Amino acid sequence: MGMSNDDANGFPPQPGQPNDGSGFPAAPNYNDPPAAPGQPPAPGTPPTPGTPPAPGQPPAPNYGQPPAAPQYDQQPPAPQYGQAPPPPQPDYGQAPPPPGAGQPPQQPGFGAPPGYVAAGQGGMVKAPRPDVKIGAILVIVGSVLSIIGVFLPWASGGGESVNGMDDFIFMSDGSLYFAESPGTIPIVFAVIMLAFGVTLLLAGRVLAVAILAIIGAVIALFIGLAMIGIATGLTDDISSADLGIGAIIQPIAPLVSLAGAIVATSKRRKMVPAEGVQPPFYG
């Protein structure tokens, strides 16, 4: 049996390659023009580099070209501003976070000492107005003494006496002085001081009233000194006249009221624990 040239050489021809009669596949011809796009290349001709494969055919291998290097350090896509983020997906099987998680702890109110809470949340509150009975009574007593002293004798002698509601006529240093019912002025200030004393007695320490009582007592003191000066002028003019107790009381009574007003002002309102709040303990 005769053997073909291909069988004799032991190399069968490959499909799609021509046989040149030597038993080896024919060498590809690189001078042939590339196939038109969309058509398979001619048999035995490798595809031209850069030519896209025909539709429906796998891409041709790149002979003699190194594989493409992987791309590292690629930046992620930039965020799209103005778009709402996707809703969070529920995590099934996980316990919900505790209330207040992720929130900073509440800070205590600034300016409050340790153991106290802010106003309106319990803690320390102002106590009721302190009792100022002693100061109020002194103010009242001084006012009453001043009124009584107006009707007591301011000067007496020769079996006669005059009080603050009488007229005073006397000579002093060659000048004639006349005072009509000088005791009226002390009575007016005594009534005002009496009202201050009653207010402090009933309402407790009212700072504004206590301060006004101090001012009124100081003014009444200067008026009382002026009244005793009038009575002294009469006794100096009349050698037989003596200074009466009523005139002596006029500068003393305002001093009693002044002492009571100062006592009432010195009382301070204390801070006490609010109802149902345990007072702080400092150990």
C-alpha cells in the first residue's frame, strides 16, 4: 500500500492549514491583507493584532504579547452629592442598641456646687422669709415713744409746762424765735416708722421695707435733735424753766427704731432642701 507524504513523515496535516508536501504545516503568510471586519480570517492566517473578533467568536489570543498588568491603587468612584443615601438595611438577628447609645453623657449644670441640682429640678430652694419679730418690735416701740414724747412736757417751770403741740416763743442771741406746734413733724415720721414696724412684724423680713425703716429712723433722729434744740432755747430764755422729759425722748426714740431696722435687715433667707429631696452630705 502506498503511503502519502504526510503519513511518511508522521505529521498529519492540521485542519485549516495547507500541506506543502513536506509533511509540515505550511508557514503562515503575514503579507496577506487582514480579513474584513465581521469575517473570519483565512485558514492558516493568524488574526491581525488589534482586530476585534467577529460576533459570536471567542477573542483571538495575543501571541508574543505580555499579559496586561493588574491595575492597583485605583480610586473609588467619587460620591454623588445631592443624592439621598440608600436606606439602612435592617440587621436581622442582632439586638437593637440600648437607648441613648452614641450620645454624649449629660453634663451637670454649670455654676451649681456639688450636691445641688439646677433650679426647677429639685434640690435647694429659698426658705420662707425669716422671722424678724425682735427688730419689728423695736421699730414699733421707738415710733410709739416718739409720739408719746410729743405730749409729755418739753419744758416746765413756775408751775407751768409746755409740750410739743404748744407754741414756743423765746429770745436767743438777741433774736426772737417762734415755733408753732413743733411736735407735729416728729409725729408724722413716727407714724411712718410705725407702719414699717407693723409690716416687718406681719410679713417677715422684707428687705425693701427694712432699708426704708433705716432711712426713716436716721431722718427722725435729726428731727429729734432739732426738737430738743427748740426746748433748750426756751429754757435758756426763761431761767426758771427746766428741760422736760418729752423733749429728751425725741432723739432717743429714733435710735430705738434704727436699732430694730438694722436687726431686721441682718436676717438672711436661708437655702433649704426642696420637699422630697435628701440634703447633700459632705463627709
